[in-house]
Amino acid sequence: DIEYDGSKIKPGHTYSISARIEIDGKLRFITDTMNAVITDENNTQKVDLRLISVAGQ
């Protein structure tokens, strides 16, 4: 779970989440799409993130 202060959420704003995986300080995987959360009721409780491999690593 990721916790946040709900009192700081502003109506009309968009909030998103992203992820990255580093191995030995080198970026290996990252999300490449916007994943709206909090103000998108359908993506607040359980969010599946798709990460892609970073080329050349």
C-alpha cells in the first residue's frame, strides 16, 4: 500500500503513479504509460503497473 494525505488532494487535479526498477544502480525496467490514481475511482484500490525493459542495459 502507498499512503497519502487525502486532505492534500485537490479537486480537478490529476494524480498518477509510476515505477522503476534499478539493479546495481542501473535502470532496468520502467513504466511507459500514465497510470491515473486517486481521482480515477476505477484505479485507486488496486493498480497494476506494466513495466518495460530499458534497452541497452
